[in-house]
Amino acid sequence: MTSFLAEIRQTIIPDPSRDGPLPPLLVTLTIVTGLVDAFSYLVLGHVFVANMTGNVVFLGFALAGAQGFSIPASVVALGAFGIGALGGGRLGSAMSCRRGTLLAATAAVQVVFLAVGVVMAALAGSPVPAGYRYGLIVALAISMGVQNATARRLAVPDLTTTVLTLTIVGIAADSDMAGGGGSRAGRRLISVTAMLAGALVGAALVVHVQIVYPLVIALVAVAIVAGTTRALAASQPAWATTGES
């Protein structure tokens, strides 16, 4: 229990000499993932813009003729996400030893695409017309592709901001009961909880309030990440300049 609580504390208030504020900032982006995917799945019709594993499965369902799934929507989401990941990867290569600058820059790029998504969602209304639907898929998937490429480059353990399958496996498979070296359950459960919280809030807003609100909250959160990272990295502390994680 002591180790579990220590892992939670170190994720929320991390060691400044190692990853600095990156863990809580990436937890914030994990919440954003839940918000945005709740919007895309519930509003845009059984398609994710962040979790591409789901889209591959949905594409298989659609190819088999299952109702409620769209081949074009899944393909567009996969393609746009790939474009975003490519752009994020190029930024990561250019800023490989400047972690703070990289996160601030890519979060700023996300802000642009999320802002486009907010405007389109506000104009589209509900239900969303086909033209707006695909525009939203493209804008949001590019944003999330950039985010995922950056999280991959930063390589903060167990904080990918999207993929939770291996995180959940690690909680069990790396535990003492399984003979592992330590499951880091505290940090991993924070990641899972962050995604759950984002999805819960996003779904509640879509169902009970207005469809645009999850994107508005996501936009504000990413803008805060961009501004906070830029301010904290300005003095070039160790966490912001090292290529290690």
C-alpha cells in the first residue's frame, strides 16, 4: 500500500530532476482522449478519433456488413490519425532533445485542430450532417495523432495518453502475485482513471447537455498544457532538455 500511494504521489507531484511536470500534463491529455473519443463515438457514429485499435475492429465489422458501422468513417479516421502522427513524429525528430519545447509546440498544434472541431460542432448542431461529420473526424483525428506521436517520443512510462490495454495488462502481469518485478499499479491506475473520467464527463455532456461541450473542455485543457509547459520549460530545466525518460 505504501508503494502504491507513493506511485500516485510521484505521478501527481513528480521528481523535478527526471520527468518534471510531464506526468501530470500527460494525465491531463489522457483525460482529453476520453472527452474527444466520447464525442466522436456518440456523435459521429461508432468511430474513434484517438483509439485506433477500435477503428480497425469497427472496420472489420463494417466490411462484414454489421449495421451502425461505416467503412468510410473508419478509413478516414485511420488516415487522418496517421497524418497527425506523421506530423507529430517530424516535430519529435526535430526537437528530440527538447522535451518541453516539443510538448508545448505539439499541444499548440492540437489547440488549432481542436478549435476547428469546436467551431464545426457548434455550427453543425445535432444530428451532425455528413459534411460536418467527416470534417470533425479529420480535425480531431489529426489532433490526436499529433498527441500520440508526442507521448511516444516523450516516453514517460505508462503514460501513453491513449493505449490502455498494455497498461491494464501490466497491472496484473507485473504484480508480485504474478512473479513480476512490480506493477507500478498506482501510476497505471491513474492513467486508466483519467481516461474513464474523460469518457464519463464527455458522454454525460453529449447525452444531457450539448454535444460541443466535451470539445470545449478538451480545447481548454490542451491550451493549459501548452501554456504551462512553455512557461515551466522556459528556464531549460533538466526534464525539459534531456532525451531520456
